[in-house]
Amino acid sequence: MAYQFLADAVLALHVAIVVLVVGGLAAVLAGNWRGWGWVNRFWLRLSHLAAIGIVAAQAWIGAVCPLTSLELWLRVRSGGNAYRGGFIEHWLQRLLYWEAPQWVFVAVYTVFGLAVLAAWWAFPPRRRGSGAAEARRRRGESGL
């Protein structure tokens, strides 16, 4: 039972990372359009870039995601089959896992990674404290 719980937790973490990667780019683009300063925080942008960089690198070298491997190992250890289980598990897996030739994933991850790099260039991340200074600059205040 503990292995099943851990496998479900790994699956939920995997989905959260996918949401970070996909939603992160959407947040950066929409947030810069809407003037949300938090979307350009350096730690957020760096973690976003690192996440898609790892995904794209794994696709290029043909490596299986370690989270997928860990989840499958835990499911086998729980006595179950990989990709069979409860309602939530079923739908999370349908959302996350797709059937396609390897080159499709390499292409998609590469293009998405390039889009993240383009967003990094178009909307550079800001280090701590620069958000308030940037807001004052936009309003024409000197800050003195």
C-alpha cells in the first residue's frame, strides 16, 4: 500500500512539473503583457528554464525521465501493473503520457525550450529589488 501511495505521489509531482513548464511560459508571456512583476523573478525563471532544459536534453539523448522510471518501479513493487489503478491515477496518466514516435517528443521539447529561451531574452528575469526600481522608472519617479 505504501508503494502505491508513493507511486501516486511521484505521478502528482510529475504532473506538477509539467504544469510548471507549460504554465510557466504562459505566465511569463501573459504576466509581462499584464505588467505582473512576479513573473520575472530570477529564481522562478531559472527553475523554469532548467526544467525544460532537462526535459529537452533527456529527449535528445533518448533517456527515460527518472520520475517515470521511479513511478513504474514503485507500481511494480506495490504488486500492481504499470499504468493501472484508480480514477485519479488513470486521468493523470492520460494527461501526462502520450504515444508518439521519439522524434515527435524531441521536436516538441526542443521548440518549447527555444520558446522559453526567447521569452528569457524578450522579458529578462529580474533579481531581487529590481522590480520596484523598474516600476518607479516606468512611472517616471527618481526614487530619491
